[in-house]
Amino acid sequence: MSADRYGELIKLVQSFEQDFTKFYDKENREAGVRLRKHMQELRDYAQKIRDEVQQCRAEFAPKIERKKKE
């Protein structure tokens, strides 16, 4: 699962590389609007991952219990 999430994250960031270039290098204002939208998508995706991590952490056995099993 982690490789899937990481791959999706990389793909998302790479998907708006063109708008980054257009905005910062070519000073295209419309690309800036799209870039802000992309950054919001990135923020939403990051929040989704944070929530998932928090949920998984709650399900993990405490370290003390894991050591006893070994």
C-alpha cells in the first residue's frame, strides 16, 4: 500500500510541473490559477494520507506487546 500512495503522490506532483514552469518561468498568470488549484489538490491528498496514517497507527500493537510476541 505504501508504494501505491507514494507513487500516486509523485504522479500528482509531476502532473502540474508544466503549470509550475509556465507560471514561474514564463510569468503566465492563468498558469498561476491552475497551479493554486493543483496545490489545493495536493493539500487534500496529503490530508487523506495523514488521516490514513493516524488510523493505521491506532491499529498497530504497542511496542511492548510486539516485543513479548517475539
